[in-house]
Amino acid sequence: MTTPLPTSSRILMLSLHGYVGAEPELGLPDTGGQVVFVLELAKQFRDLGYTVDIVTRQFENQAEIDEMGTNLRVWRIPFGGSEFIRKEDMHDHLDEFTRHFQDLLGERQLRYDFVSSHYWDAGFAGQQIAEELGITHVHTPHSLGSWKRQDMAGDAQQVESNYRFEERIRKEFLTYRRCDHVIATTHHQVEILAQHYDVPESHVTMIPPGIDEGRFTPITQAQTHGLRRRLRFRKNDIYTVGRAAANKGYDLLISALPELREVVRDARLQLAVGANSQADRRKVEKWQALASELGVAEHVTWLGYVAEEEMVDHYRAAPVFALPSRYEPFGMTAVEAMACGTPCVVTVHGGLEEMFDFGSHALFADPKRPREYAVMLSMPLRYPQLRERLSIAGARFARRMFGWRSIARRTLGTFERARTSRDQAGVDITI
């Protein structure tokens, strides 16, 4: 049983990139599953009796503070200028952030008991802050540079120039070596941390992301048919949603559609991809060109950005949900869809499939092999018994394994064990 932390404990959660806020507009650049993860975990910490500051970057015209009720707030620290900065380019601004943040801590006489950092940029900065304050630091990578680089297509020199993997991986290595503990979100990440970063398994705990089990729930067949009429989904549609990013594998899903239509003649794709930015539109135009080249353009519907309040109904209306990523640190959207009772076909690139019982909770395949992925997509559409089993068992599994309250308690237990290990190692935690 998890040992509760003192109710006076203050947790500093660092998530530096993207548009982090009390009510973030998901789908904006660098604003997706990680933002949801941090916000939901923070809410659970608050509800369990702790004081939480989510610290992120202030840019554009954002307010300094978003209050989220008692004992929880988003606190934005200005650094790196006033314009948006890609997460790949945060390297150059982390020292400025840590200096500014530590100055503010002194001015406002704030102290924390734990640093919980998310992604490599916050991890590198968080370790400097934890060392300065003499407190416990637990880091969650969300994705790993060595694996993402390995899975990236294209010219190696151009990829390095765009993503700066060499520098990222060096900073990841230093963070994992120096922090008190690492939380991985999949078993596969645990393996990569050991193989690529020399992190012993005793220094890592695997805790998956969570879902709001009160929101993502199944509905009746009659309600589902009503949603499909309203949202214009047909019985053999495949749905996916996510940021407009190359690693999400929308091109791989489009490449599987001709193969899928050989088996299910009226199969279509419903793609809720990206926001409405000019950069996203350029990416979508490339994928639209691919659909035209393959002769399936008329069978692909581009939904654009789906508002947060409509997200659940789109999951519920979908006959099948696809996660075709060529690289995916977890795949929160698939778990949300599964909790809604929608059969899911997920990627084998990310470790999510390791948690599922194939044919009971979900199906999985390699989306880099269009025919293989198309076969898996066709199965729930063709066989009602399989579809029903995936719907019922998948929803039960998602609620049992990924409820946020359970995830938060396990995370707090990891914080406490890391602090105990730190104390037993003789580390001076006084300021």
C-alpha cells in the first residue's frame, strides 16, 4: 500500500514546452498528450492533499498565472523571448530558465519537497533546480531521443540539424544519471533506458499514463448510431486523431487504405489531424497528395482540429480507432478510445502493445507494413464477435489499468521511495 506523503508537501511539476494552461487548446504545436498527462496528474495530486505548481514557459501574450482552484496553479516563467520555441530548440534557453526561476523562488520565499519533470528539456533544467534546492527529483521522459532518432526517416544530416539528437541524447544521459529516479511509461522504455543510456532497472519504475474514467465511457448502440449520423461516420470508417507530426504515421495509414479496401470495399478514413496553423496545413497537403497518388483521396475525410468537448463523441462514433505511429512514446488517444468501447488497432512501435492481450483488449501490427496493418484494421469491421469482445474487454481493461487516481497514487509512492533512498544514501537534503 502506498505510504501517504505529508499533506504539507509541495510538488514542483516542470513541463516547459508547448501551450500549457489550465484549459489548453490541444493540437497546437507541441501541445498534446504530454500536456494532458501533466494536468491530470497534477489534479490528482491536488485532490490527494498536496500543493502543486505546474511551471512552464511564458511567451506570446500568456498570463503569468492560471489558478486551478485551491493548491494548484500553472505558473509561467518568461525565458527565450516572446515567440513560440519548438521543443527541439529548447537547448539554448534552459540556463536562462533555471536562473530566472531560482531568483523568483528566493524573492517569493517558496520551497518544494519534490521536483517532477516531464520531457528532456524540463528534466535537464529540473535536475539543476533540484540540486540547488537539495530536494528529490523524479523524471518522466515521455519519449527517448535515441529511439526517436533511430526511427526517423530521411537524410541523416538533415534530421540531425532539425532535431539536434546528439545534444539531446547527451543531456538525457546526464539527467538519467543524476536524478533520483526515472518513471517510464512503457516496458519498452525501460529496456531502451538500460540498453541505450546505461540506466539500471532499479533506477526506473514503469507507470503508464492515465485517463479520466468518468469521461471516457461506452454508450449504447442506439446512442452510437445517433452520433454516427450527426458526425457523418459510416459503419466501416477508421478514425484517428493527433498532432500534425511525421512520427504519427498518417502517411502509413493512408498507404494501408488501398489494401484495406481490397477486403472491406467501402472502408474510409476519418482523420482529425493537427490544428489550423499554416504549418499544419502544409503537412496535411502532403498527405492529401499521397492519398491522390494512391487513388484513395475520395475515401479520406480531413476533419481538421476536433474541439476538446467533441473528442469523446468522435471516439464513440468511430467503428475502429487506429494508432499508426512510426514512433509513439505511449499513445494516450488509443487508451481513451478503448475506454469508450471502440475497437483499437495500435502500432507496435512504442511498447503500448506489450500491455494488451491481443484479440481481447486490442489488435496491433506494424504500420510500416501496409498489408499487415490493413488486415488488422479489417478484422473488427468484418467479424462482429471480435468487435464486441474488443469493445467490452478493452473498455474494462482501460478503466482498470489507466484510471488517473490509481496512477497518481503509484507516482506518489515512487516519489516517497526515491526520497527515502536519497536519505539512506546520505545525501544532504537541507537547504
